[in-house]
Amino acid sequence: MVSGLFRPLLVVAALTCADSFSVSPLLAPRTSPAAAAAASQGGARAAVVSGRARPLRQRGVSGASALQAQFAWKGERVNVDGNVATYTEDAEGAEVGRIQAEQPLTPKRPYFEIKIDEGGSQNWIGIGLATQEYPANKQPGWDLTSVGYHADDGSYYRCPIPDEMSKSGRPNNMPLNGKPMPCEKGDVMGVGLEFDDRGPSPTGFPRRVFFTKNKQYLGSVLLEKQFHPCLYPTIGFNSPGAKVTIDTDCDFSSVQLAHTAQFFGTNEYATDITTDAIAAGAQVNTKDTAGRTPLHMAAAYGATPVARVLLDKGADPDVQDNMGLSPLHMAAGYCRPSTIKLLVETGADPEVRTERNERALDLIRNMRNQSMEAQSFMVKDKRMPMMNEIVDVLESVTEDLEEWVIPKAPELKPDEENAIKDMAEKARMMVEEMKKDPEKLKELEKAMELMKDKDFQEKVKQYANDPEGMKKLIEEFKDKV
């Protein structure tokens, strides 16, 4: 029998992944103008107007940026002249035009971009990946075994999780910031793949797809086994006058580093990938859409060897993200004492303040106090020794130890405040009841340990986009609690 605690704990685990993985398929789908247009496609197809993209700029450098890719394109209702693709239909509501490269993305060429020269009447342009012979009247991400990033609504679309009423994929906010990232004339949209290409037995299969806007990393999503066949660059149009410039020879080292950084804590080859990306020309201070650099992520994961490589290659230890957090704040907030020591030893400034005016010392002091207060009715926080160690290190380098910034809590609406108080009271009562029953207390401890299980964490991320994900999690892990 599945524990009564297990289901709410799984829900919490899934929600904690929301910052990095979209869970919008669990919610009611919204329909974008582009998606609405997809449902009404039909009729005869126009003749194919194909072309071959000429080689782009030749660079006198080595590494990823020196690779040359001569991609041939084929499709319908799109004219390809050199590297410029133009939608050929003049009528509003005409069939989608789609072109697809004849060569798939590979580990040596895992990324491509388009620049929007003209958005057309509706800015309905999509860039993505699909299996060969993807329907010529579908935007990428609308039909099975495809993923797309659409300019008009800034969403990504992904199948093989089709809408029950059609085969069109649902729109999802970008994985990293949970927001749509629309594009218009002059913007550059990019899509890339992470391959399983390292280790003693690499499969060579695509593992994740990631998105960029103007070279800024927007996050990634997992690809299931349905995506294991080769995936081909695919571009869709549905706006009269739409025109893009295709770049299959763009430098991808920095976006690849930004992508790898999101998984520094789980990728055993992170140090090697980081070293290779920097050797290929990656900028160590490249920022993702949250304003975070690879060093921010290494600090958060406690990936000290990676952080050392980045610092040796010129990473800025005091760079701040969109909330004013520095790598030192990240290491403190995620309780990474070894990374804290490295950052301090390499000259990180402990006086850097967030938008809430917190230094790293303030942040960890506040965390420790909150944890100590919570321990009066919650299970003991095993991070306490690490928090104490971090406080000691930061107190040895922070100027004014008497100062202690405690940010003002955000103002809540009365109903929100009451809801939080109600949840806290229910949690307190639940724990108090469990203290009376040793078996239930053991059950809670097992559930909390499960949260740390890497396999469980990966499954939560894998099923985050699956409407049946919660049921699958319960079924797979019911014997562990």
C-alpha cells in the first residue's frame, strides 16, 4: 500500500523542479494563435521549393567554431536562396510552410540558429528538431517526435505527448525561467542537442534539447526514447512575408557551456566538458536568462573541481545574477562549504550584496536561524554542521560582523497569508502526531531520504512534462517508503 505521505511528498518534489522543467502539461492547456491555425490545416500542398545553404564564414580558428556545415534543405511553401528562407504564401491562414535539413544534428554539430529578418504579418515562425519526413504543413513541435521554439508566443512545443483532441503539441513556458520568450525582427533563435557521447559505453542518442534567444540560454527538456532516431533541423512559417537567415555554422561553445552548467552536480563528465568548451572558445562569464554564469551553477551544485577550472580561466567570482546573487551567495545558500572556501581563497568579495541588501554571511545566518526555529517541531536539519562551517569561514573575511541584514518578508494578501498559516499549522500537527508513533516517524524519515535519491530526482524531472507522471512516480517508488 502506498503511504499517505508519499503522494503529497511527490507533489512537492515535482513542484520543486518547476524552475528547471516545465510542468505546464499538468495544467489546462492554452491555445496560441499559431496552435489554433495548426488545427485547421488541410488541402493540396504546393510544389517543393528547395535549396542548398551555402557554407558560411570561414574562420581561422580551431575547435567548435571552425566546423563547417553545408546543410541542404527541402520542404514546401518556402523558398531557400543560399542561407535565406522565405515563406512563399501570400494569403493569411494559408498552410504552414516547412523546411527540413537533409543532415541531422550530431555531437560535432549539435546546434543551429536562425535570425528573423522579417516576422511577416503574424510573426508565426518556429525553429526546432524533428525526425525525417516530418509533415510539411506542421510547425516544429506540433506533431509527433518533434520539438519547437516559436517566435510568436515565445513558447516551446514538444511531442510525443500529443493533445487528446489533435496531434498538436501544447505550448510551454521556457524551462529555465518559467516565462515565454517571444522573438521578433532582428532576434536570433537557437536550438541544440545534448548527446550521450561520453563514457565507456555511449549510446550516441540525443538526451536533452535546449533553446536560446540571442545566444542566451533558456533551458532544456528531456528527450525520451521516441526521440532516439536522428533529429533534423526544422523551420516552420505561417506568416506572409516571413523571412529568416539560417546559420548552421554558428559558434556554439558558449551556449553548450551554459547548458552543461545546469547539470554540474549530476554530470560526471562536467569538468571535461567545461575544459573542452573553454578550449573551443566558450566565454566563461556567459549568462543564462536568469543572469547566472557557469560559476554560479558550479557554486550552487558544490562542483568545486569545475569551479576551480572556471576561476583559473578567468571567471568573475563577484558577478551577480538578476537578483544580485553572486557565486558566493549561491554556495552559501546551497550549503557548499568546500566551494565557499575556494571562492574566498581566490578573492571573492564577501561584501557583495543582493537586491535585498544581503551579504553571503547574512544569507547563511538567516538560513541557519530559520532552520533552528523549525527544528522545534520538524525533523533535525542535517545541514546544520555545514551551515556552521560556512558561517565560520565568512565571518573570518566579512568586515562588519555586527551588521545583520534580515530582509523584509514580501507583503502577502490576506488570503495568501491565511493559506500559508493554515499549511504550516497542518504540517506542525502532522509532525506532532507522527512523533507519537515511531513507525510513522520512520516513514517520514524514509520519505525525506528518498528526496535525496538521484534516481528519484531524475525521474521527477523526466515525468515533469507527463500528465501521468505522478502516477508513474508513485508506482515506481511505492516500495521505497
